[in-house]
Amino acid sequence: MLTSSLAPYLHWAKNRPPAAFDLAASNLLACTLDDLPGAREAIELTAPDRGGYPPLVEAIATHYGVETGRVATASGCSAANFLAIGALVGPGDTVLMEGPWYDQITGACRLLGAKVETFERPFEEGYRLDVGVIRARVTPGTKLVIITSPHNPSGVAADRDTLVALQAMAEETGVYVLVDEVYLDVTNLLLASRASENRAALPRAAGRYTPAALVGDRLLSASSLTKSYGLSGLRCGWVVAAPRIAERVRRVRDVIDNIGAAPADRLAALAFTRIEHLAARACSLVSTNLDLARAFFGRHPGLELAGPLEATIAFPRLKGMPDTGPFVSRLLAEHGVAVVAGSFFGAPAHIRLSLGGATETLAAGLERMDRMIPA
């Protein structure tokens, strides 16, 4: 298997032409060292590692409201997904994956020798997860179900009832459910900032965002400091799972990269001591960007959304355009604006836009998109 075929989107993302107005990269606007007071003093080239840098493991456990034995660290959320898949899946096993999908995850499964099957999250149903549909696709060979919440690429999040139903399904069938929640923290920050709507925080698959009890031990949560806090460069990711599964994840890491980079782990632990400041920064930035995006979509009814904008990504369907590839190419060539063609996610009639970057870049990019999209 050619390695370039494992994750076509990521291969494209790293090799595409530069764009003056980049709305394709999905990271939150990157922090600088000035956003992390004490960072320069914290950097050292060594750090103890006992299944993870202890202060970092403790910080993640506190963030989730769980004991440290449930936490396994990784070099970013992509690595966390890979380690979790490696801990639970072997050659010939079946992994059941949502569609539209994020191809780094499907590529990891295939690299490990698993067979990937998909179930659909239909646009017409708001990309809602139907646990009955998932259950009907589980076979004796299915070892793992993988979803993203908020969904990558649409930004639609799973509610608590769905997670409870997934846990019940997993207990009944003996599968595990890996939930990539890398966009979840910033989505919850946005919900909390709109207190007038009286909406509860979206729960994590493992651990807790509110004092609610753990949903169940067959659900794993993967996340990082990247999409919600603007710290992509630290490559700080993790898996939160039942202790026996977290230990298996650590053993898989033993043969991948063994331990984290000491300066990054130390800075990541420091970041958790400043998490409220980083959260406020993210919330302010994304709230402004979502206002711009809502106005933009309001001007263009031909860009169809499955639901309200609540995450740092949007995945509109372009009415009357079964394949957005030529549109994406023209947008870049004529206006310098980069977005992602939906074909990378198995939904060619869509495009994915990032709403987490610099507000000035988003505003300029959307203004140029106005010129190409009929009102």
C-alpha cells in the first residue's frame, strides 16, 4: 500500500500551494510564547517519564475529573487516535467508521491491517448519530467503532443520550467506541458564553465536563491542546479510557515514540495551569469568527448547512454542485482563498472551512468567496 494513499487529505494539506487567505487549515490561531507566561523559564531538555510526564498526566486527569490511571499521553490527537486503535485492533479486525470521515483515522486503521467499514451520518438528518444504524452494522469481527464529536468535518456534536446509547451498544456487542473530541472544549466554551440559551455542556465520552458520572468504560476519549487552545506546536494529545485500556495504549506507545519530547511536555503542563486564560482567548476569537460566518452563510442560501454553527469548522453543501473540486481550485487560483474539497471526507458536494484562524484572514477570505458564490 502506498503511504500517500492512507490519508489523502493530510497529504494534500501538507503539499498544497500556499494561500493568501487560508480557510483550509483547521487549527485554532496559534498561540505565541507571550500567551503562555512563564514558558521560557519552563523549558528544559529533560523530564521524568513514568508512562507520561507526571505533571502533565495529573493536569489532564484533573481537566477530565478522573484518576491518573485513566490517562495515556500522546504526541497530539492524531497520535492518540493511532495509539488507541493500535491497542484495540489487529490485522483482519473490522473497524466501523462514520461517514463523512476524517481520513487520518481511516488511514491509521488500514495501516494496522484492519478492515474499515462505514456507516452514514446523513446530511439530511443533520449528521445526527443513529445508534440503531451503528448497531445494525456491528458484526462478530467488529472490534472498534470510531466517531468524532464534534464531527469532523461538519462540527455537529453528540449529546449525552447518544453517548449513553453508544455505551449500552458497546456493552451488548463487546466492541469499544473511540470518540475523537479534539474540537469539543472550544465548542463547550462557546455554549457557556451564550448562557441565555440555557444549554448544558456537551459531555465527554470518558471523564466529565460537568459533575456527571462517567458514561461508561467502553468509551474512549481522544483529544489535544490543538484545536481548542491554539497549541498545535506542543503536540500534546491524550487518550482517556478505562485503566486497563489506558495501560494498553501506553504499551503501544512504547514501540512508537516511547516518550514525549521533554520541552513540549513541560510547556503543555504549564499550559494547563493557564487553561482559563487560553480558553478565554479561544472563546473571544471564535465567537467573533462565528458571527462573521453566520452573516456570510445568511447571504448565501445556496450554501446549505446541516445545523447551527457551533464549532471551529463548517461543512456546507453547495446546492447544484455535485463535485466542489473545480470550485475549490478556482477559488484558490483566482482569489487566493484555500478551503478543503469535500471529496477528502467522502462528501464531494461539500467544502470544509476553518473558523478558528485569524479574524482578519477569515473576513478577507469570506469577502472574496462572496464574489464567486451567487447571492
